[in-house]
Amino acid sequence: MSPLPPNPLPLDQLLCLFSIMLVPLAAAGLALIHQGLGRSRSAAHSMLATLCVLAISAIVFVLIGASWAGFAGGPAHTFAAGGVRWDWLGAAPALARTAHFDGPDASGLSRSLLLCLEMFAAGLAAIIPLSAGTDRWRLGPICLASAVLAAFLFPLFAHWVWGGGWLAQLGANFHLPPLVDAGGAGVVQAVGGLMALSVAWITGPRRGKYSDDGVAAAIPGHNIVLVMFGCLLALVGWIGFDAAASLLFYAAGPQKIAGVIVNAMLSASAGLLAAVVVTRARYRKPDASISANGWIAGLVAGSAACAFVSPVAAIDTGLAAGVLVTYMVEIFELHLLVDDPGGAVSVHAGAGLWGLLAVGLFGRFPDGSRGGHLLAQLVGIAALIGFMLPLIHAANLLLNRLMPYRVDGDGDWQGMDIRELGAGAYPEFVVHADEFVPR
């Protein structure tokens, strides 16, 4: 007698599984953007670093970080202060023992899907800082920092928002709605962007970026075609991540996924066009690299409320993100003297924080209350800037003492490919010269 066929997956879980399978395309898109906006003599190093970051983040998160991230309703570390019980860190069994890959248990299946999505989320958060450290961040420290991010820093904030932590319990403790971050604008993008800011501070600017009097020189990316192709790959990956996260964390339901797709495309489109128009008005010609960053900034900002806003609100969110990123890139580069070759701080931290705020401004919720949701989103933003940024920077400062982040002076001149890998990505035509274009 033949065994009975297994029960088919419910539609929402099947759709969630398919969406998660698209997420690695977001990593591929970011990898192409980062290496395309850097120098040609560091291209191979950038791509290898991306693969190493994904590999390390996956292993470390599954073995350690998933326990700290936890899940809603699961065990957690708590403490009492001010008459409030603060749920601050998950306490699930380590080694991913809550995920069941071979049984019929419905809760185990949901936790398996959760593990899949958060494993990729930790990798995406760790990829983002590579952009800020382009051309000077060594591979060894990259791997070490990625392990710390995946083991503790990312799971900490992920638990607060997605794992039933205190930001998800604002209603029980402070009579506010819970923080809403459906697609990871704060959990993934802002955390990764703040990590990028810390890396840029520690590694310092690239050789020749600033003159003695602080005037910045433009160092153009070596392959803008790959950057644009990376934008298209990122769109597919973002749609997958937004859809899966909305299904898992906010019970959006399959009927809302079409809205997630539409809103992701609209926010990215609006961000791109806003950057094209602003750079055309300011510089008399559109800037391709900033326009590409506008596309990603639209995706980042729109991801927070991807399932809870109208198409018009998604366009407004993307437009604001595209305008914001053009000015933030200039502020960080010219006024704050932060050398961020790929614009990761502006795109991921800046647009991610704006996306969280946009949820409170434009979100459509069953209770009809926007004031409470806006205040809850502001609490989440304050937690990112006031707690996560100092914690991330302190961790990076400690790691920098253990294993210096910055390549030596010879590596700065030779390029990361030759210095760290022993061979260049383009050995037939690369010319080792500083490609500076004065403004």
C-alpha cells in the first residue's frame, strides 16, 4: 500500500516560501551596486566580501542569533523597571532547535519560514556596511564584524520589533500601537545603515578623497551599468522580502501581496524620478549614481509600510526618499566629511528612518488612529539613534582594536584586489591610477 501524499501547504505559507526564495536577489543587487560604485581595483574584493558576509551571517545567525531574535510568544529575557516589564532579548533554544523541517506541526513550519527569512535578513543587514567601507575595509575584519552583527546586534533589534519585544508591546506597556516595520526598513535597513556609518567613521576617507583644506574630490564608480542592473535585481528581491515579512509578522494575507508588489514598484520609481529631477535641476544633468541610489532609497523607505499604505502614499514616500537621499549624500560627503562611496548611510539609514516615520504619516490601520501610530514610530526611531547607534559603534571600536579595519597605505594605493587577493578583477585593462574628477 502506497503512503498517503503529504498535505499541501496552505496558500499563505506557500506564497511565503516562494517570496523568501526571491530574497537572495536583493543581496545580488546590492553586491553589484557596491562594487560598481567603487574602484575597479577593488571589484573582486567587494564581491568576495559579499559572499563571505552572506556565508558567515547565515551560519552565525542560525546557530546563535536566531535564539536571541526569538519569536512572538516565545521565551525571552525580561526585566522590570519603572513599573513596566521590558522584554529585551529572546531566549529561544540555540542551534535553531525550534525550527522543524520534517514534521507536520504548523507552528514549527511557521518558525522554519521565520528562520529562513531572518537568516537572509541578517545577511542583508551585514552586506550594507560593505558599501561604506569600499576600497579600504579589510576582509578579515569584515568577516568578524558580520559575525557580531548576525550573532547579537541584528537579533537584538529584530526581537524588539518582530520577536515580541518591547517595541512590539507598546500597547500593553504604554497604551500605544506597536511599532510597524512590515518590510524591515528599521530592522534590516536602518540597522545596516547605522553599521555603515560606524564603519565609515572608523576606516576614515579613501586616499585622495579630501584635500588638506577639506575639499572633497569626486571618485566616480567604475561600472555604472552594473549598478543599474543591480537596481533591477534588488527590486525583485525587495518584493520577495516585503511580501514574506508582511505574511509572517503582520498576517497580511495573500490578498495584500498584490498591493505589496505595486507599492514596492511605485516607491522605487518615485525615488528614482525624484533623484533624476533634483540632480538635473542642481547639476544641469541627471546624475546616474545618485539616481540609482534614489531607486534603492525608494525601496528602503517603502518597505516599512509596504502592506499598509495606498499606492498614492507609496509614491509620496518614494518621492520624499529620492529627494532626501540626494541632499544626504552631499551633506555627509561635503560637510560631515564621511566618505561613503555607495551612499549606504544616506540610502539605508536615512531612507530607512524616513520609511518608519512614513508609516505613522500615511499608514492605513483598522483602528483609524494615526497619532498613536506616529508616536510609536518615533519611539522606534529614537531607539535606533539613541541606543542602537552607540551600541553598534562601541562594538566596532572594540573589534577595530582586536583586528584593525583599515588596509595599510600600500593597499590604499594598490587596491584591495591586489593587496588582499593577489589578483585584480580586470587584469587585462586596469590602470592603477587615482581616478579623481575635480568638482
